[in-house]
Amino acid sequence: MTSGPILEFMPDKPKHQLLREKLEELCTTELQPGDMLPGERQLEQTYGVSRITVRRAIGDLVASGHLVRARGKGTFVAPTPLTTRLNLASFSSEMRAQQLKATSRILHAGIEPAPGMVEDFFSATGPHVHLTRLRLGDGRPYCIDDAWYNATFLCDLLADDVEASVYRILDARGFPITDAEQAVNAVPADEDVASSLEVEVGEPLLRTIRCARSGTRPIEWCCSLYRADRYTLRSHVTRKDSDV
């Protein structure tokens, strides 16, 4: 960390705001996502401010998403959040839009009996393709995709390179995803998920459940668990009625 000047008093700005601006500049010019912020005592000495000022500035940057706290470890520069919109796009394409390199790690792959809700959506009993992947951006975990694929159409899906984009495989096989129903809610991370996503047990995650079709054919049922600090959902809404 480059030693910065002691904060100069400015009548129109409180010290915590000045320090927040200095730290935000530090995060964008000298530190990289995932780097640890210097400790509170070092920041006090570097900038000549009180512990209260340091904590308030850091708290503001945590609230704004520039920093993240890890219990027992410290405060770190936040990674670039994945921003997704309410349209159909693969994780890989969303990551490319954020200028991040998408990779996957297979956690489970097989052909096995599916849960009832999956069979109901597929309108087909019996074993289906089950694929669970940890999705990463620039090597950092963003989400876990726990997906089922309809074996009526895709019984040999696992013969392809499913570490890459499955949607690209579906396109090549003539089963492009054309529409889907998706629900989003919050759930706590259990021990296994927390370990894979590198979060604390019980930390809130964003869960999306997507039922996707290719035309009239039910193709994919997928439950995705996203780190809430690395995922932003954006949508555009319009008003249909004219009531005031």
C-alpha cells in the first residue's frame, strides 16, 4: 500500500467521507478484487484519523458493495458482481458481458432417478441426466448449478464437454432453449454449499429455479445458488393500468 497523505480538513466534507473516497481510489488503482484491505490500525496511522472514522468509512464501502467482510479473516476488495437480466442467457455469455472468464467444475454427473417435481415438468418418469457444476468467474466461485436434463431427448448429453456451456451444446443438438419460467428467492447456505462457494454456513444465497423449454419440449430443470455479493438481478418493469 502506497503511503497516502494525512487527510486534510475540508469544511464541506466530513473525515469519514474523505477517507471513504481515498479507500475507494485505493481499491480501484492499487488493489485487485479479492485483495485484503490494510488493517484498521494501519489505516489510522496512514491517514491520521480515528478508529471511529476508519470503521465508518469501511462500513460505507461494505454497504455500497466495494468491500466485503469475511468473519475472522478481514475486509477484502469485492469481486465484480455478475449482473443478469430477466432474459435467457447462459452463465458463460453473462460472464463474457462482464469481461470475466467463465469456467466450471463438475461436482456431480450421472443418469439417475429424478425428483418428482422434475419428472412432472418433463412429463416423463425414469432416469434423467443430472449435472451439478460449480460456476466460476476469473477463478472465483459465483454459483452452483444443480440441473436436470430430459433424457427423452438428451440421454447421452454427458458424452459432450459439459464443463463448457451446456446451452451451446443444446443449440448444436437442435434443442435451443427458447423460453423458461424462473423463480427467485433467498435461502441459507448449508455446509456443503458454503464450502464450495467459500461463504459462511447460513449466509444468505439467491436461489433461482428455472424450468426451460425448447419450443414445446421440456428440456432443463435447474436450481442455481448464487453468492448474493456476486450476483445482481436487474429488470425493467412497466405499468399496465392507469390508476393513480
